[in-house]
Amino acid sequence: MRTLLCIFLSVGICLLSAAASAAPKIVVLGDSLSSAYGIEQRQGWVALLQQRLQAEGHGHEVVNASITGDTTRGGLTRLPATLERERPAVLIIELGGNDGLRGLGLEQTRDNLQEMIAMGRSAGARLLLLGVR
């Protein structure tokens, strides 16, 4: 898990460097994996990302818009208001696991993710789509 986190953080920092001039916010739209369910908020990967960015002198603010148990449909419903409110330079989407756990159709999950990606791009955000194996 730590190796994966380090790899993710490296990729994320590369994206942030490219987006640094656009806006100072990174929005994470996810489920329990991103909302730090079952652990202290400061131990979750979103808080660790904020800490690492600060330690390396990046001025971005990480906004955690994750909800435990959320599906791609829930994320799609909440995304327009989140984009309007936060105006992120980077949008990280970590959703889909609960769709699978609930037996929701793969096609609908894909369509929801594609729509969220399109919304994020239309709002001017760079996108990072996280997957879980």
C-alpha cells in the first residue's frame, strides 16, 4: 500500500506541476477509500497528499469531496455543484468500487465515469482517474 501511495503521489505531483498556474485547488471525489473511513482523517491518503504538497512547497489546497459508500451515480449527481464551488485545477476521481459491490451494471458505471470526466474537463480541470484492483 505504501509503494502504491508513493507512486500515486509522484504521478499526482507531476500533474500538479503542470496545473499550478490554473488554480490552487485539487478536488478528490471518492468513496470510503478517499474519505478515510475507519481511520483518522490525518492518516488517509488525501490528507497525506496535502501534507506532502505543503512539505514540497506546492501551494495547492486539497479538498476532500469523498463520501463513504458513494457510487459513480452519487458522484455524478454531486459533481456539478462541487466544480462550481471549488473550481479545481485538478480533479481526482476515485469511484466505482461500490458500484461493483452493489452489482450495478458495468456499462452504467463506465458511462457515469465518462460523464464525470467530461464535466471536469469542461470545467478546465486536469483529470486523474484512480482504479482499484
